[in-house]
Amino acid sequence: MRILVTLGCIAASLCVLPWSRWALIPIAIMVVVVFAVKARPRIPHPLIVIAGVLLMGYALYATLAPPWEADFLADWGVKGRTFWEAGGIDWKYLQTETSVHPDYPPLVPLLFDFVAIASGGWNDALFGLINVAFALGLLVVIHGVALEENGSKLTAAIVTAIAVPLAATPWIGIADGPLIAYATSGLLLMRRHPMAASVMLGFAAATKNEGLTLILAVAIAMIVLRRDVRRLWPAVVIALPWLICRLVLHLQSDLTFNLSRIFERLSDPGSVVSAFMSAPFGRPLFLVALLVGLVIAWRRVDKFVLTAVGIQFLFYIAVYLATPHDITWHVRWSWERLIAHLTPSLAIVILLANARAASPRVEEPSSSALPA
């Protein structure tokens, strides 16, 4: 509940106060105080320094130059600069034909504006720090989950170090890094901390449209596994305002579910398979290792994460079948990033399951202790 109160105070302050560093100072102090009271720091294993060194290397990479991604130059960065110059979300700009993906949630462009306010001016090169901050936050969550699930500081440190390449995404200046951090945190925390997990899922929806489908995927997974789906109410509360804005302002999406287009593509499965076969899969050996690890520790793997990720994967396939763009082109330029959305949570639960299998003396989490 403290998290939601803090978020409400921040939202109210941003709506009332002008954009300036003096307006951010009390908000920052409030957030630090709330989370300092809530946090329970533990001394990690010395091997956690490996993750720290890897993250420092990522920080050098992320801030080496201004973001170079085409989506930053045409979409996320343009929105951030427009909002910065307008002193708030420029609704009129989002309604113009020149706006790219006006239906995308505005959290990431507003984060660019936060950095600009804090630094005293628009400086593209600093925006890589946002990716670093999200990677660090995700690694903190992963370390905490590993420690709770396994009970070994050494195992938690090793899992955290292995997770650095998954948290430190190469796409600087666009929303995939923050989305991965929020989505993975939400999936991993749902077992023991459903309130915090739901808040993370809500922010995933405020980051990119894929976060909206993830909330639906999680809801379906909870229904299938007979969990209390009402625990997702914070995610719905956070996601709902932007959905209302999209509806009221008629912010159109270029991705619509056209059933005739889906059936047309399904009638020619060869072209669909060819489109996916020609797409880069990122780390093929890593995916093979995930499959092997899943087979070895199948009985111990968190079935909720597997189910939610599987449903989200089906949603991604459905979007490709419905896309108005050339499917080969669409898959070619987005498939690797979509796979990167799903693999971190899978990798962590499979690693932890194998760690428990290798150390049978570690007590398994009791199913009776899990939220209904």
C-alpha cells in the first residue's frame, strides 16, 4: 500500500507543479524515505562484485554516445523532446499525423524529461543512465528473489551475475529495457509479493503496449492455476488512465486484429514459417540451454511463470499474424526484442529450479504458503 500511496503523491505533484528541479526535490525525498523504511538490506556474498563490474561496463556502453536506435530518433526521443518543450504531455502533437505510435504509453518519454529536468537541460547522452538504472533495479529484484527461493547468498550472487546480460539490454533509448525490468520483476515477485508484482505489471503497461497484454496473460495464468486474480487490481488501476486517454483522444494504433488477415496468413503457413525462420533469434545456444535446464528441473520450475510467458508468447504470434505490415519485415525488426522480453524471467526460474535440484537439502517453498 505504501508503494501505491507514493505513486499517487508523485502523480498529483506532476499534475500540479511546474516542471523544475525544485518540484522534483520533495518528490525524490518522499520516495527515498518511503522505500528506505520498507527496505531490509542484507549483506550479499562477495561474488556479487562480479555483477557490479559487469554493470559498470554496461554503464560505459549505455552512455558512450546519444541513443542511436531508429525508434528513439523517430518515436521515443521525439515525444520526449516535444513534451520537454511543452512542459507536459503534448496531447495535440499526439493527435497529429506526424506522431509515430501515438497510442504508446508515455512513461519512457517522461523519463527522458525527468533526466532533462534533473540535469538542467536536454542531453541525449545521459539517457543511457535510464537503462542502467532499470538494469540495476531488476538485478536487485533477481538477487532478492534468488535469496528467498534458495536461501544461499552464494547462489543468489551467481544467479545475479548470470542475469546481467539479460537485464542490460543493448537497445538504448527505447522502451524495451524498462519493459523487461518491470515485466520480469512482476513475474518473479508474484509468488511471494503479489502487491509489488501487480504494481510492476502496471508500470510495464505504462511503458509499452506489450505490458498490457502481459497483464492479460498473467490474469489468464492465474485463472488456469486457480490463483486469486483479484490481486491484479493495482496493475489495472495503473494501466487504466492511459487506456482512457487513448479512447477519449482517439489515439489510433497501427496494429489491429483483422480476422480476415489472420485467416489469410494461416491459409499460407509456409510464408509465416519462412518469416520466422529468417528472423534473428538472438542467442540460439542460450535458448537451447534454457530448454535443457527446463527438462532437467521441470518438476521444480515455477509453473505460473511458465504459463504466463507461454500465453504472452502466443499473443506475440497473434500480433504478427494480424499485422498490416509485411510479416517478414515486421518479424525481422522486432522478433529478437520480443524474445528478450520473455527470456529473463524464464532463465531465472529455471536457474533457481536447477539450483534447488542440485541442493536437495534446501527447503522447497511450501505450496500452502503461496497466495491463493
